[in-house]
Amino acid sequence: MVGFTYRVPIYFPSTADPRPTCTFTDLAHAVSGHLVTFRCHVIAIKPTPSITWFKEGRQDIPPPKTVITLSGDQYSFDVTTSLTFAPVREDDGMTLSVAMESPAWVGSRKLSTSLDVKCENLKIKIKIKTRHLE
């Protein structure tokens, strides 16, 4: 008699919905014209979520970078998404958000931050030429 052993992974979903965690808080400080990166991560999710980044008042944000890897349980996925851009003075007070939607949970997971954009101090040299009038 020949015997075979099969290993079948069994997935027991967590009682809690997967929650994304982000590197930003309610207020994100930035300097006008300098690159800033915002990141979010969600672990052990199946299927992978659809991800949308958006910024109030600005449509020209660059495309985000999203990396999807197989989770440690070899069944679900870990998803990391990031958005890098250089805010401008007009972005001060605007809201930057990331929304994730998946059949793994009900509704959308949306995380937002308010941008606090400071302008760099400008150093201006003024050269004055004087002329003597007679």
C-alpha cells in the first residue's frame, strides 16, 4: 500500500478587519519644494485592496508606488503603498488621503492628513551702487 501526505493550508480569517497603518498622522509637516513621502501598509489581506490616493485641490500628484508580497501565512498578501511628491505653498492646509477598498471588509478604509507646508527662508543679497551727484 502506497501512502501520500498532502499539506493543505487552511485559512481562518481574523475576527477583526485588516486595518491599514500609515506613517503619517493628522498633521504632516513639509517644506515647500522638498520631496515628502507618505506610506501605508496593510498585512494579511485577501484579496488585495484597490488603492486610491487623492489630494484636495490638486490633481497633478504623481502615481503612487504599491508593492504586494505574499504574507507569512502563504495565503494572504501584505500591501505597501507610498506617494512621494514636492508640496508647494498652495498645498498648505490641504488634505491628503489614501482610500483602500476590498471585499475583505465592509466599506472603505480612508486615512487622511492635513498638510502643513512651510516655505524655506529666502536669502536675498542686495547690492546697492551709490553715485555722487555734483
